Amino acid sequence: MSHIVYVAVQTPAHSAVGDLLSYGSATSLEPGTLVRVPLGKRELLGVVWDTPSAPAAIPDGVELRSIAGLLQGIAPMNPAWRRLVAFAAYYYQRSLGEIAVTALPPQLREMSPEQLARRLAPPKTPTGRRKKAQAAEAAPACTETVARPHGIDGETPLVALSTEQSSVFGQIAQNPGPFLLYGSTGSGKTEVYLRAVQAMLDARPEAQALVMVPEINLTPQLEERFIARFAPRYGKEAVVSMHSGMTNPQRLKSWLAAHTGRARIVLGTRMAIFASVPQLALIVVDEEHDASYKQQEGARYSARDLAIWRGRDAGAKVILGSATPSLESWHASDPGVGRYLRLHMPSRIGVDGTGAAGQPRVRLVDMGQQPRRAVFSPPLIEAITGRIKRGEQSLILLNRRGFAPVLFCADCSWKSDCPHCSAHQVFHKADRTLRCHHCGFTQRVPFACPSCGNPDILPLGKGTEQLQEELERLLRNVQRPDGNPARVARIDADTTKAKGSLEEQLAQVHAGDVDVLVGTQMVAKGHDFRRITLVAAVQPDSALYSSDYRAPERLFCLLMQAAGRAGRDAQYVKAQGSHPEMWIQTHDPQNAVYAALRKHDYPAFARQQLKERLDAGMPPYAFQAIVRADARTQEAAQAFLSAATQVAREARLPYLDEVFIYPPIPMAVQRVANVERAQMLLEAGNRSALLRFLNAWQQYLHWLRGLPEHRPLVRWLVDVDPLSI
């Protein structure tokens, strides 16, 4: 073994083994090569990495273990991909191997070289009738790779761009970016994305684009539009998807298509930011404000922020799009800051005028003036009834699934608490169960109060199940224009568990088989419902009183995105002679969030929120990280965090004077699955200072974890740029 190679391997969390492991190899291996290597008694996938600038010396008498095998047939991961992985590992305080290996398809991680060779082998040549049939199937695909003019031979004819779309598209073509496309819901942002991708491919036929959406349920409709636009011209494999809802073989197939360059366009959720796209020229992040772009387990990376870094590193244009941009992106696009170029499309397609023209009329209902305990105000029910009778659809939003958040005994004050978490078990009436939405513990609803035996235990609060049941009762005598009774449907995480169920339910809504749709935030954003003309938010006020400073921003974005589902088809609305509306049932109608929402004035809302954050020294004017500790007791969790602070001060870590460390406190949901959780907030006025301090702190955190007094600790982690505190 004449060569030493350095391999990034997914080592156990907090093992302190190191980023790169040394192995012996009979031949020199190119950085980026995928290999199988032994680690302990296991054999794992690894990525050959560049030789460190100061490699550790191999002690005398130590014989390196050998590479177990090469995954031949797959080109090495290119330097740009390795730089992305290295940056993500440094920024988000994770090991190099963890980021590198988890970025690869799950099936590839388990394959031996022999299995991969069989997977990559061309299919056996068919004979006879089967050969003729396959040749006939393959014939169209051969002609699809030839570039043809738009609008012929099955290509989707291009729609004419509006004046605003043309202006924005022109600025994207003429400037390097990154861009923040601030476009109202229904303003045609997707068409701008499609044109930008087409312009990229026209300029460089071998170039590739990465288009990201925040959630899996938004992928199919976007995939349909991209396939219709590009498959006739570039072939069916030109557009591939990547998300966790796909099977492992499907994910591997898409990854290989992107890695080899056969796929020109990669659509995906946050995991797609690590896709191997060697000819990357354009990145689109749709609904860039969405919290789903932030990974909440393992390496807590932000796909949106990594998109900006990757685009700059690869020389690719980056477009962030949203009707309600994150305050960080809005601040970065301020002309005085100048990090992003802000582009604006205020008008809906098919609607004349500017500003809020064509946007739903926002109506606030003061629930303090409505009948006591009413779930729906009489004016709202009257409005929904009118829509049903005209053949229009309504969307009712409540971001809480189940029938009720908790069961309660009025005699002894018993509540349906989870025995394993510091949270309530949610009452699900459909199957008569109590479920914890944190740990998953489920049990049957008791016949009487377990504490005092009272048979009259009551549901407190509202969930989507209860809303559906109440609407079915209130609308039971309402008929559609065809004389059939009104139909109420519900889409949430409970009704979409089965594979394909979400697509089936969405198809029913699009077909007009549903008159009133009740749902959580999963149907409040991104969907193009053409017949919905009324949207109502039933209980949005809780976010106004949250201790999380980001809660008003999340509420405003959710409500504005939900409002955007109403009246998206201008021709349909005009033909119906109706006007789209957004109803909000609230106990605080004078709140500044609702005042800005009534005017569809995101800039005013952003100014007010940014001023508050500037005064309080919060992001984007400061930079934060959270160190979290999980242990069997709260005392053990907080003891570890306190010790971590103490050792940082004793060691006089670099940049300690520029980082403020808050005392440890329990998390909002303190106990989950019998594990106690505590957290400690770090703040700094300089991002670089915070990152360098965290990087220097890592070795001490590993050392502390191994001390006998911290054995009750289950795990610790660092969350850089946290979205919730």
C-alpha cells in the first residue's frame, strides 16, 4: 500500500473521531471518489477528500486499514460539491463526513461495488417482438433531444409575459444577482422561473438548474409544469425530482441523472441543495421565506442560505422568490445594504392596475361581538353559503390538526397530558384516540376521567376535525347549483398518510368535487386552486402572544399566503361576478399585523418588524446560535450547558469577548419521549466572530461530554441561525 488517502466517513455523532480518516490504497485515488471503507466492524460509504494541508503523522508501527472497494462507474464528486459540503460542515458545526455522506442517496450508501456495477450495467439486449416494442417506445425519446422552436411538435406554447414579468425577466438577464423576486400571490413568479431556466439552456445547452420548493406536496404541480415545458425539447429525463417522499431507487435514479448531467433541471425540497449538479448555472428558491428550508434534525442547515453560498461559489444566478419574503432577505435586498437585487411584481396576472389590485378583500370579524362559543361567525357562514350556491369553493384554515388540543375534566381539572412529554395529547375523534404530536404515543380515549371517574370529560380548543364536523352540520341544508348537497373535505397530516392520498384529494378539489376545504398550512401556500374565491382563518390569534419574536412574521406570511389562494383565476372570478375575500376571525382586530394585512402592505409590516428588531438587537442585526442539551433530567442538561460556559471562559476562547452567552433554560416543550431538554442562546454582532468561537469551542464540548459527571447526558447539538427560540 504505497498511498495514503483521506476519506470523509459518517462517524457516530459527537464521537470526536475527526473529519477525515486515513486509509491505505494500492493506487492513488482522485479526490471525490466514492469508496467503501472499514470502520470498526462495519463497512461504510466514504468520499475521498483532498489531502489536508498539515496531515497528521502516522505513528510508527501502525498499519493503516485498506480501502475495501471503489464504486466504479460514478464520476468523482467535483471540487464545487466538496467546497459546498466543507462550508456547510464548518458553518453548521457538524462533521465533514456527516454532511458528505448524508447528501448522497440512501441506496448508494448501502451498495457494494458489485451491487452498483449491476445497477449501472446496461439492460440486456431484447429479442423478437419485445425488442421491436422497446424500440418503438424509445424512438420518441431519441427525437426529443433535438432542440426545436417553441410551440411546435408538442411543446407547450409560451404565454405572453405581462409588463411586470417582462421587466423582471429582463433584469435577471442583465444582472448577476442574487435576486429577491418579491411578487404578489398570483403575479406569475413561476413563469419567470421557467423563462429564466429556458434562457439559461438557450445560452448553455449543457447547463443545469436547481429549483427548490419548501414542501413535498408542492413538488408534483411544479414538476408537471416543468415537464410540459421542457420534456418535449430536451427529453423526459431532462427534469427530475428529489425529495424524501420518493423511494430509494427513485432517489438514486434522479441523483445519477443529475450527477451525469443528463438531467438539465432538478426539482426538490431542501435536501436537493446538496445534489451533485456539476454544470449548475441557476438556482431558484421558491417561497424562500418558508421555515421548511431549515433542517430541524441532525445537521441544522438552511437550504436557502446554502443556495446563496453555492450560487456565489459556482458562479450561478440565484433567484429567491416569495410574496412574503423573510425579513432577513428583505433586509439584504434593501438598496442601502445591497446584497440582493430586489425585483417587484405587485399585480396579479389578468388583473389591471397596480399595488393590491386583484388581491382578496380582507375582512376582520371581531369574535368578541359574535355569539359566545361560536366556532364560525354567522356572517362568515352566510358568505360561505353564498359561494357554494354559485358553484365557488372556500378554504378554511386552522393550523392545528385533530379534533381538540386537549381533553379536560371540569371536576378535578385533569387534562390529557402525555406521560412521556411535557405536552398534551391531542384528541382525535375519528378513531377515538389521544395522540402526542411530539413523541407519537397513542392511547384510546378513556370512558371516564382517569383521576376522579367523571364521565363528562370535555374537549378544549379547536382542531381541523372539529371544524369539518361543525361545517357539515351548519351547511347540511345548503345545495350546490346542480342540486347536490354541499361537500366539506379536510386535508391535513392525518388525512394524507397513505401514499398517493394527497394527490387524490387535491385532484378532487381541482375538479370541483369539494365545496369547502378545511386544512392546515400544508394547503395554504403554493397551490393553484382556480375555483377558490374565499379563504377564512378561524383562530390565528395565538401567534400574536407568543414569546418567539418571529411569531408575528410567521403569522403574517401564513395569512398572506393563504389569502393568495383566493381568486387566482381572474377570468373565472370575472365570469362569476364575485370578488375574492379573506376572512379573519380575531379577538384583536386592531393588531398591527392585521392592519398591514388588510392593505396587503408587506413593506409596511417589514419596516415595523425590522425597526423592532433593530431596537432589540435581534436578527438580521445580530447573529445567533443555540446550544441544546438533552438528558435524563433537567438538572443534568443544564449542568452540561453551565459547564460548557465555564470552560469557554477558563480557556479564554478566541472571540469570547464578542459573544454574549445567556444562562441555560428549559426548552418550551421541556420533555419529549422522557428526555429533558435545555438550551442556551449565544448572540454576537459579527457572524465571523460567532462562527470562530463555536469552532474553537467544539473540542471542549466533546471533552466535557466524556466526563463522568455528564454521563446522564443523552446528546448535545449546536443550531446556528435558529428559527425558533
